[in-house]
Amino acid sequence: MIEPRLSAEMKVNTLLRLVNQNGGFGAVLKKGDRISGSVLIQCVEKGENPKLLESMPSLDGSSNWQQIWPQGTDNNKKLTDYIAQRFRFDPDIWLIELDIPDAERLIAQMGQ
């Protein structure tokens, strides 16, 4: 049986509202497919220490957010190049940026 799931656009809008309600800032940097696009989340705190998160499937069929780019990289060009490469491979990806302390906690609160 196929379980219903939120559209990519709904996930993005929910995350942006949640961040704004908690005193942070969120923005869509690139829109992807409204229904089934993947979502990459670039988390920063006061514009520093970028981390990149993506929802990954787990063995039990659920999915969870995992960090795919390490914190504390000094070379933002490498991150930019990585994101550009992902867009070349999959143009339907959404990219959003969240600037709030402990963004991972808020993302986990939202669930999938």
C-alpha cells in the first residue's frame, strides 16, 4: 500500500514557517519540482559554518534527514560546486537556506 506523503513544496513551506516562527530566517534559493522534488537544506548560523542536509531513505522504508556536507568547511566554493553538480544531475531539486541556531533540531521536529 502506498502511503500518502507531503509534496516537496509543502515540506519547504512548512520548514520556512517553522524557522521564521522560531526567530530565524529561511529562503528558497532554487525551486524544484513542486510535487516530488528532493529537498536540500543548507543550514547556517549567522551566515557561517554551512551544513547541507538531505532526506535519505532508511531500511524500514521511512526517511530521515542526514548531513551530507560537513560543518566548518573553509572553502565555500567546494560546497557551491557540489550543489551545482547535484543540479546538473537532478534539476528537480529544491535548495533552501535556513539561518537559525540548531536548525537540525527544528528539521527533526517537523518530521518527514
